Amino acid sequence: MHILFLSHYFPPEVNAPASRTYDHSSRWVREPGVKVTVVTNHPNHPNGVLYPGYKNRWLTKEERDGVHILRVKTYLAPNAGFARRTLNYFFFMFAAVVASLWVTKPDLVVATSPQFFCAVGGYLASRLKRCPFIFELRDIWPESITTVGAMRPSLPIRLLEKLELFLYGRSARVVALTEAFKKNLISRGIPSSKIDVITNAVDLSFFTARPRPPELLERLGLNGEFVASYIGTVGMAHAVERIIEAAEKLRTHPEILFLIVGEGARKKKAEEMVIRRNLPNIKVLPGVSKEEVRDYYSVTDLNLVTLRDTPLFRTVIPSKIFEIMGMGRPILCAVDGECRKIVEDARCGVFVEPENVDQMVETILNLKQKKDVLETMGKNGRSFVEQFYNRDVLAGQYLDLLRRVAERRA
């Protein structure tokens, strides 16, 4: 079975779509008779700058852990600014469709969102190759655009919603990342029988408890402080401004240090807020590699998982929670809905209302005094993902689904 997979992001980029696509495809090719070709950009996310060693050619062939990779020419744009990002998305859609012409006899095409136009490219490639199309649904788009305020409800949004429903309808299967996504689609007329839920998960051999690295402790100037960290995309959806407001309320507690580690559309605003408010108890740091992120988890006493307070985000499960649980670290969860349910079922953290700064401050002050409780939460989280969110197991379920689609086509 030959799987053609379209993904806007792929390693060495380190965001959630890149990690999920690599983790799955690198496991699938270990199975006899399975070949995977990934069509993706030249790595440049999130700053719109090519990673060292890459050139922005029309087509670059690469292989990583048995996965064949076709990197297409990329309109380089930072993950900020609506117009340039949209142009970046369109450019990839067309380039990926053209690149698919060079892929020999795929049995099916999988395309993952975000971004949404990657899914459009996947559908077009499937028509050219006359094989089934699988829509991997990572985000309810374009609703998420209006939710974060990037666009207002308008005729273009309504047209995009019609295109969205068209793609769901024409796909052989929709692979949704959450049960809430599945319910959303069913409520809009998509048959339940064509929707499968395969959540995010964690590579348990990679994300595992480890000692605090002395070099990082020294570099951060840590000397026994209680560290509360936000690690991930600093975007329009992530409410990092509320974390900075919490730090301001706790500026009289020098024993507590906040870290914001990552890149994104709101990174500059976050840095400006910290400078303007003259906050000595928070550091805004650059994004780090997948390998380095484990060190930041290990020096963190409480991991902050935040999103804006909107109904749409109650359907979202930030993939970082599985990494944190794999590392055996506790979570302050400021995301309601499915994310909250997982954290509470696992007993690996505490829920606070999204964007409720006072509740966040109170919880941090309370947990700071309870190291034994935090340690227990971390152990609970590790045990929970071992049982329910093992990447090896879920990648196998995904491959079984793709095999069934390919066999029906044959």
C-alpha cells in the first residue's frame, strides 16, 4: 500500500501537525508492504526563514526514517499577518498538487489540516490520481478564523464553509482528532459512519521523565524558584496575555518564575507587554527543538495549557498535554471541554476557567506549597497516557483504517 500524505508542516519543524505526521508515517513504513510519500514545504515555520541546510527549490527529494519526502517551493512568510499567511497556504496547495503528479501509483491520499487549503490540495491530488481521499481534521476551519478574530463573518467565510462541507462529503473517510469534532460534523449532516476519531498521542520512548539539566538551570538563572511554564505556539488562540497578567499579580512573589517558550503571531506582543509592565518574574524565550523541549518540561514545576474562552476551543485537545503527561509533569489546564475531561480523568492536573487570571493566580499559589501533590499528578499522567494515548497503538489503528479504505478501492 502506497500512502500519499500532504502536510503543510513536517520535521525539522516542531509544531503539532509536523510531529503527528512524522510519528505516524515513520511507524507505518515499518510494516511490510507499506510505502509513504509526504509532500510538504521546505522547513520555515514559524518565522518564515528557511532552516539551515535547505534551499527553496521547486522540488527537493529527501528520505527520513524510511519516509519519502517531496519538499515543494514555498512562499516564505512568518506565522503572523493574515494576507501573507493566506498566500503561503495557497502557494502550497498548488505546488503540492503539481508535485503529486510525480508520485507513482498511490493507493490513497491523506491531507491534514490546519491549514485548510492543504486539504483542498489533497482532494485535487486524489482526483488526479484517481484514488480515495482521507481528510484528517485537526481544526474546525474556517470557524476558527472568525473565533480568533482574523476575519469577520462574511461572504468569503460562507463560501469557505461550503467548500469545507464539500470536502467532508467527497472524502472517503474523515479522521477527526476529537469526539467533539465528530459531533460537530454529524450536526452539519456528515454521516457518522464515515468519521473516525484518532486522537493525538505521545511517543512514550521519547517523552519520558528525566533529571533537570544543570546547564539549562544555569542558563535560566534558576535557584530553587517554582517554575510555571507555557511551552508552545504563542498565537492568537492561546491567551498568553492572561499568563502575563497572572505574572503581574504575582510580582511580589519572587520565588515564582513564569516562562513563555515558543514562537507565533502574538510573540512580539507578549514581549512588549512584559517590557511595558516591567515584570522581572517572567521570561519570554525563543522556540526550541523537539529534543530541547524535553529539558524545558523537566525544569517546569507546573505546565500552563491555555486557550481563549470560546465555545469552539472546548472541542480542542492541545497535543502538548500528552507530551507533558509522558514527561510525568503536572498540568494547569485552562481549556474547557475535552481537554479538561482528559486532565481530570487522568488526575494529572487542575482545571481553571479559561482566561480567569485570578483563578490561575490562586491555583499557582496553592500548588506551589504542595510538591507531593504535584509529583503524584505527574505520575498519574504518565500512567494514563501509557494506557490510553500510546502513539504506537494509535498509529496502528490509523494504518488499519487506511488499509480498509485501500482494500475497498481495490
